[in-house]
Amino acid sequence: MKTLNYAVTVGLASLLSYWLTTTIMSSVHLSHEDGQLGGMCAVIATIFVLRTSRQKSLHAAFARMSATLVSFALCLAYLAIWPFHPWGLALLVAISVLIPGLIGQPDAEVTATTTVIMVVAGLSPQEAWKEPILRLADTIIGVAAGIAAAILLNEIGRGRRRGRSSQHDGPQADPPG
């Protein structure tokens, strides 16, 4: 039952983050397709963050936001000056691997966000510098949905545990006296 609850929670949280992103952000996304991409980025962030415990979810949220902020800064700096180029993508991916390694977090998943931002900037070069900003906002929505769902899942689990323990306690007899 625990696996089913988790699966349903991940599915519903993903739906929520997709809907929030494509609805709330619809006025700032550059196109319908960009909005769909934003929804996808939010869902990925939700899936990445939502874990089986609140503590694990908070740790994953910190990792996801740290990685996204590194990608945001690198891509915004690059795209503010130059257009997308495969060599630029390669350079930013290499830097995205180097930075977390230098600060003692070599497993930080920075490269996926950097790759998405850069490739989308190549597909829509007119306002490519906006992509890092949009993907940051999408990720924030996805992380928030993941954390909210993790807290809800934790509370549901806690309520069930309390319910089970009170059912098993049964009536207490008065001690002999």
C-alpha cells in the first residue's frame, strides 16, 4: 500500500506542477511550446524532489535548486553575450561538472538543466537569454510542488501510524488496587 500511495502522490504532484506551470507561467512563456517545455521542467523537478521521506525530499530539493542556480547563472551569462553554439554547450556542460566538483559535490546534477537551457536557446534564438530565467521559475514551481506533496505524504503516513497504534492499544484496565 505504501508503494501505491507514493506512486499516486508522485503522479498527482506531477499533474499539479505541470498545471501550475502551464497556467501561471502562460503569460511569460515565449510560446505554447515553451510553456509545454516549462511544464516538463517542472514535472522533472517534482519527480526529482519527491522522495519517500520529508528529510530526503528536502535534501533533494536543495540539490535540485543548487544545480538549477548554477545552470541559471552559467547559461544567462553565456546567452547574454553569445548565441547558442555546440561548442558553447560543451563548454557550459564542462563548467557545470567542474563547479560542483570543486565545491565537494561531484554528483550534483547540473548538466541536464544546462543542456536543456542551451538546446532550447538554439531552437529559439530570438530571446534565448530569457530561457535560463524561465527554466529557473519552472523548476521553482516543480520543487515547491514536490516538497508540498512530500509533506502531505508524510502527514498521511503519520496519521495512519497513529490510527493503527490507537486501534491496537485497546481499552486499558485499571491497575489492581
